[in-house]
Amino acid sequence: MPLAIFQTALDNGLIYALIALSLFISFTILNICDLSTDGCYMLGAAVGVAVTIAGHPVLAIFAAMAAGIISGFTTALLQTRFGVQSILAGIIVNTALYTINLFVMGMKTNLNVVGKKTIYDLVAGLGGSPFWKAWHRSIFLFLLLIVIALLINWFLKTRLGLSIRATGDSSAMVSASSINPAFTVTVGLCIGGALTGMAGSLIGQYNKNCEINMGTGMVTIALASLIIGQTLFGRGKMVTRIFGTIAGSVIYRFIIALALRINVPTQAFKLVSAVIVAIAIATPAARKMIAERKDKHDRLKKRKEMLLTEERGM
């Protein structure tokens, strides 16, 4: 694999890992299916690019995170206050965000930041060596993901974080413990929205543009990354699961890069994503099935050996 393709796959994997971590919180921890991810990602990109065009690339990231928090809060509000099912709440917010994103982009279908400084340009200016110039984006994203992963791991071990984890296990038990599950769900979805919005801003500045449909299918990509990470790294300690999710995102992008190398049409990438998700989901069940069949075969073999031994003894 050429170095340029490897580096691009790594960078994209690190950025999309933020969305995978968002789904880790909502889908794995809270046991909520948040389908507003596509629109929230696009909202982060639109807000991030718009603020970057205004000349504030660093502020763009925080503005995108704030927009993501609002998206997550709205989704949580529909679920916890108005009794809308999580899937429907996500669909409603995702649909509404399409128009909102157009408004943010000035009713244009695309924006670009060509000629404007991005966060990556600022990072590039921190060093002058050829290595830094070539790898500054990867290093910046890697360090950013390390910090965020450690913060998430720390947060999930705090009292509020443990309450969020308990809500996903049993909201009834949490209610009986005098903890408001509506509050914990809201906090969890707001954190997930902030991560997704940040990812949108980072990818918008990375590609130097955003397009109104760029968020389509993002929930599938994030789910594939999440499941790959959880399948490969199991369900060990929380920090292992978090970093496993990040690794799953990078692995997914390498799979897509490999598909590009073997000339798979870009129109087929959605199918590739769906196949990856299906394989990742089916892998644990397939392993269990193989283990059960092996165990059954060993028991039958042992039984036959016992019968042959008894016949010889007679």
C-alpha cells in the first residue's frame, strides 16, 4: 500500500474514531440506537467549515462540538420528555438537521475553505522538519484521540459516568436508586453529539470542504468500526474497549483503502460497509457455533471410543 494511501486511511480512521466513540457511548453503554449521527456529523462539518471561513479554525472545533451537543440534547429531549422511541427520535432529528445544515451553509449545498487557514495549518507551523511537515496531521489526530480516550475512560469511572453505565444496564434499577435516568441519558447523548460534531469539523478542515450529503451512511461506518473493535478486543476493561473502538475505526479505513487498491467501485462502498458490519456482527456467533460443533464432535468421538473399549472388554 503506497505511503500516501496509508496515511490518508490512518488520518480518516482517527477522525471517524470520534464517531465510533460516540456510538460506543450511546449504543454500547446506554443501549440506545441513535440514528441522528448522520445529520449531527454533517452539522459539525457545516458549522466547522463556516467558522473556519470566518478565520477561526480552533474556535470552529468548539463551535461544532456545541452544535453537536444541541443535536444530542434535542434527541434526548424527544426520548425522555416526550416519550418518543429512540429510533424515531433519531430519525426525526436527522431529518430536521438536513434543512438546518443548509441554513448553516447559507442555503448552499457545499462550502470550501480553500485559501483559509485550518487547524492542520496551525499545527504544521509548530515544526519545520520534513518529518513534521509530512506527518503533523497524523500526529495531531493521534494525540487528540489519546487525550479524548483517556478523558472518556476517566469520566465513565466517575459517579455520573457509573450512573450512565448503570442506566444502560437497567434504567429501572437506576430509578430505584434515586438517580434520574432522563438526566443520564441526556448527558450521554450530549457527549456523543459533541464527539460527532468534532469529527465533522475535523474532516471538514481536513478535506477543506463540506457537502450536504457527506454525512449519509456515517452511522453504518461508525457501527462497523465499533463492532470490529469490540469483536477483536473483546469486552475486557473499559480502557481496552475504548482503545479497541479506536483501533476498529482505523482497521475499517484500511479495509476501505484496500478496496480502493483492488479497484472496487466507489458506488459499491455502501455495500462493502454493510458486508463488513454483517461479518463483524456474525463473527462471535460463528465462533460460538464452531466451538459448539467441535465440542459435540469431541463428545461423540469420546463416546465411540468408550463403546469400542467396552466391546473389546466383552
